[in-house]
Amino acid sequence: MKTHTRVLVIGGGVVGCSVLYHLTKLGWSDVMLVERSELTSGSTWHAAGGFHTLNGDTNMAALQGYTIRLYKELEAITGMSCGLHHVGGITLADNQERFDQLK
């Protein structure tokens, strides 16, 4: 194992793996991830893996759109399925302000 690195990411959950992936995509090569067990074996595996794309907050909506594109990119690069399924959903507005947000 290396004894020196520019960046050490601790934890191989979805966030740690994402940080490492994006650093290497930006050209960083002296980076390392350490995980005490198996990748995604901590809190990440408890998540249902679902996410929605409708959000009244423009920043969150942009992040959600990026996430979908990222999963597709990872599937194309690795040739492996991430298990991403686009399913429908219903969002209800209980007041006029929320209705206007959802429009």
C-alpha cells in the first residue's frame, strides 16, 4: 500500500466513491480511497437507491439531472448496469405556492 498520497478519501460509500471518481476525472492521479470492509458495505447499502427528478429548487434539480447522466456514463464506461430504472411518480401540491413551484 502507498504511504503518501495527495488526497486520501476515507470511506468507500457512494460519496467517497463519487469524490474519488470526480477527482480522477479532473486529472488527479495521486489519490487513494481506503475502506474498512467492502465498497458500499456501510451506510450506502441501506439506501433504496431511488431518486426523483422533480424538484422546485433549481440547484437540486440540476444535481438530480447530473446524477442521472452520471449513472448512464458509468454504465457506458464499465459496461455494467447500475440498476437505474426510470419510474413514474406523482407529486401533489397541497397549496397554491407548491402548485406554482411544480409548474
